[in-house]
Amino acid sequence: MRPHLMPMKQTPHAADNPLLVPAEAYVDYAAVRPEHIQPAITALIADTRTAIETATNHAEAPNWENLIEAIDDPSERLHRAWSIAGHLNAVVNTPELRAAYNDCLPLMSEFSTWVGLHQGLFQRYRILAGSPLYATLSPTRQRIIDLALRDFRLSGVELQGEARETYARNADLQAQVAQKFSENVMDATDGWSLLITDETRLRGLPESVVAQARQLAQSTSEDGWKLSLHMPCYLPVMQHAQDRELRQTVYRAYGTRASDQGDVAFDNSESIESLLALRAEEASLLGYADFAALRLETRMADSADQVLSFLRELAAKARPSAQHDLDELRRFAAQHLGLNSLEPWDVAYASERLREQRYAYSDEELRPYFTESQVLKGLFEVIHTLFGVRLQACDAPAWHADARIYQVLDAQGQQLGRLGIDLYARPGKQGGAWVDSERSRRRHGESLHCPLAWLTCNFSAPHDGGEAQLTHDEVITLFHESGHAMHTLLSRVDEPGAAAFSAVEWDAIELPSQFMENFCWEWGVLKSLTRHADTGESLPRALYDKLTAARNFQSGLQTLRQVEFSLFDMLIHTQNHGLSISAVLDTLDLVRQEVALLTPPAWHRFPHAFSHLFAGGYGAGYYSYKWAEVLSADAFAAFEEQAQDQDDGTRNVFDPETCQRYLDEVIAVGGSRPAADSFRAFRGRDPALDALLRHSGLTEA
């Protein structure tokens, strides 16, 4: 089914539309307006379609230049414009921007489906793959052709007649429903607030949170303190608010977002049902037993059974530690907090009090040390030491005043790419943390198009003219996302089809990000990350020792929680049919009976805001976090094995040869070869579970 594109009298000119600049140029984000999006996307789809038809009907036999390269030229610009539209929709959402994005969503979905079902284009790839010329191509280019043929088959190119049309309709509906799911979560989060007029109800909350709540109330001309469900407010309330009723109110609001138990205008029940039915239908059309089997065609894991066995083995190893954690927490809550019945809204609060008592520190005591400028300076130093590159601020226009753009420079001062960093939570910004790739590295003739990546978080914004202060968990999040960014920015792969975000298996894509988290526990690194907001001093060794002693605090419970989410995801996607929302919730209950030690109330609606599964590409793939954690822990163990103790009590884990090998064999190769091959090239063997268990404190020792 070919997309119906809007007729146009003439193609808009780049001078009038910042999204239509040449592929090698930089986009002026400050100039992009909602009305630019549809004309740009429509024009670029038309250009790419023309290029595809030209390449398909080329008189000569297919080769790299007249097939792949010919299509990469216009598709690079289309992908970029659409990435920018999606990024803006996620970080500076307005009704006008949302409408413009949603107007283009069916156009992009139809176009993508049209390409995937294009028999002529598929045949050209097959001819090239079967020709003598294929053997003369580089391994990277051979892999791109192989992956393209696989993706054609997974896109339904071999379907005929009614099945073909059903597949096209299915793809379009999935894109629309996933977008609606995401919007409902954002709107439900933005739409809830609680005005507090009695300041005593805020006892226990950090001063910074109280100040921000005051500012939020003042922004709407209200007297008091306004709490929200954005993470910089929600998490401190759950951890520190002494008012148990307040914790319960906020917990319930957060746990029922976008559901039948919250504001029903944003209820995601129907979206979940629709997506599961559509995914099951897609798998059936392509000849797979279920959606999980379809998804695992592009993963390191071989089958759903292998994933389920991996998760259950991990749960079994974590359960004794988790049970010990929970028993201890219940005793502490009863003896010291008067909480004889530990409710879900008490868990984070009681855990924080237990941690403070046992290790004699709190997250809020650490926060003033992690000033934003010093954390970024320390992060950039780690990146420089690991990879030999520098990040230098530049004054390129960004999408919001909070965002800053940095050039990534090699040892000779040559620009390798650009990194945008947008750290603060705000209304109209999607929650969570992620990295977008606007443009992958591409060598085009004599020119090199450098990669562009945007790192997004949702930390507390600075207040009262001061500097933002991060928690240690937020520092870990920042390092995690920087690993994703470096994976695309430091690529040496010249073809976008083998870029990290295009070709690395989904269950390995978290390796570079989780790897970076390890440095947040190294004493030498932490000293460089800290500078107290008032005294200017770095983190004292005594406080560091308390932090590391608490590193695996309740790690058993945390592991079971991740296994719970992963099992739930895999089980709802190993059905050959859709599920009703009640069946979805029943599945979650069964999973919790199997692995969980803490169970939320019956009214809790966790799946309804589980954007990873239903709007973020992790459907039948949430296990990837734990799978990749095995890879990342084992990779970091290579650095630990070469570490050298220093006179100042630190250990130097930055062995130059190991750093170089990690860059060469894991980061720079992107998706130019299977992730398992890259890991073996770096480590010299297959990954082992031991390092993860050791890092998580789950070994017997």
C-alpha cells in the first residue's frame, strides 16, 4: 500500500524551513516552529520515494553506489528531520507541536511500511547479495546488506494480497497507539498536582524540594506549596515526607496515572489492549508464534525460553538476599518508626531511614557535593581519559534555554560530533532519561557528516539563583546516558546502516551505558566529580566509605523488581493473541506471586505508565537491561583486573591498553558486527555472570 502524500505545488526551500538544510549542515533549533514540520516531512518523503524508485529501476546491475548510497542521500535528511520533530515533541511539547507531529505520524508510518513492502527494492538487495560483487565489499557493507534483507522479511515484504494490506494497516495503527500512550502518560503526569497549605505536612522534605514546591504554587498565583508527580518531586516525597497520609496520596496518584483508577481522560487501558492485539497480529502475519519470537530475531538471545530461564536464574540468586533485606526493613520499621504494617508508600521512606541509621549519611547530605558544573567537568574528564576526546561548549542554538551544546574533539582538535545536554524536568517534557541520535556518522564522497546526539534527563532545576545539585543516583543516570552518547559519537563506522543505534542488537545496546555507571563508585573519579556548593571541598573519604558500604543496600530487592518487570513483559508478549486489560493485570499478579516479595495494592496500575513497553521500543525487550548488565559488569571487570593502587588510596582503573581496546572493539565498531563478536574481541571469551553477582553483592562471599 503506497502512502497518500499531500500534493505540493513546489518543494519548500531550506531558506524558509530550517528542517530542510543540507545533510552536512546544522539545524537551527531556535528557528524551528511547528508549521515547519509537515511541509518538511512531506517534501523529504517525496524526495526519498523518488530516490527509491530510481534506484529500483536503475538500468545497471545493483552495486553499493547506485543502490544503498543513492537511497542514503535523501533518507539521511528525512530521518534527521523526523528525529528533530520527535525530539522537540518530547522535550518542549506544546499543543501546536503535538498536533504537527501527530499529523506527520501516519505519513511516516505509511512511508516506512511502503519501503518495507517494496518488492522491487527487496529484489535489488537480493541480486546484490547474490552477485560476485558482494564478496568484494567490506564486512561492514556486507552486514548492512544482510541486515537489510532480514529487515525486509520482518517488514512483510514476502506477504501477498490481503495479508500485505493488513500488515500495512497494522504498522500504521501501532505507531498511532504508541504515540497516544505516551501522550496520556505525559498529560496525566502534568495534569496532577496537590496544593499544600499547612507547611507542617512537608516535614522531612529537603529544603530544595520545599522551595521548588513554593515556586510552583507561586507560578499559578496560589498560596502554599504545590507538589507534582515529576520525579524530582515524587521521589523525595516518598523517601522523606514524615506525613504518612501525604505519602499515600502521592503514591496512589503516581501509581494510577493514565489508568481507570486515575483521570479516565488519560486511561491507557484501551491502548495496551490494542497494542498487544496488533503485535500478536503482526507476528502471526510474519509466521511467528508470538511477538516475542518475532522480536528475538534481532536480539542476542535466541528464544523466549532462554530469556525466561536467564531471568528466573537471576531471581533465584537474588531472592535470599532480597528476603533478608525485607525482613530487616520490616523489623526496623516496626521498632523505630512505629510502622507495624509496612505499606507500599512506606517502603522508600523506611528504607531511607534504615540506610541513614546504618551508614550514617543521607542522599541529601551528599547532594551539595554534586554541583552540576563539577559533575559535568568530572564526567568530561572520565570521557577524555577513557576515549581520548574532549568536550567543549559551543554557542550553537538549542531547543530550550536549559540545553547546552558541546563539540566532541579528538586529540588533534578535529570535531567528531556534537552532544546536546538537557538536564532539568519541566512541564511539557517527557519523563525519564534517554539519548536521541539526530544524525549518525556518514562519509559521503570527500565529506564526513559527524554524528549528533542529544542527552536528556529530568533532574531538579536550580532555584534561588544557585547551581543545580544532583543526587548520587542522578550522577549515575548522567553517566549511564553518556555511555549511550559516546556509542554513537565515537563511531568510526562510515555507513549509517551499521551505526550503533541502527544495528546493535537491542539486548546489547545497554552495555556501553551500564558500563559507565561503574565509574561513579571509584574514589578517584568521585573526588573529581564533587565540589561542595558552600565550601568548595571535594567529597570526604569518610562519606565516600559510607556511600560504597551502602552500594548494595537492598540490591536483592532491586534485582527482583527488575526481574518482575522483565518477566511480565516477556509473558504478555509470548501469547498468540491480544489480552484484555484484566488479563494483563492477572499476568502481572502471577509474576509477582512467582518472584516478588513486595506487592502493590490491587488498585495500582503500573502497566498503564510503562512507557518502555508500550511507547519506547522495549516491548518483549525489557530483559535487555539485565542481559546487558551481565555484559557491562564483565567488561568493567577487565578494567578492575588491570587496576593499579595509588598512594592516595585510590585505584587507577584507566589502564591505557584496556581503554584503547574497549574503544576499538566495543564503542568505535558500532553495529558493524554482531555484539557477541565485539564482546569476545574485547574480553577474549563469552560473558560470564560472576562479575554482575559480585558487583551486586549477591555472591555467597
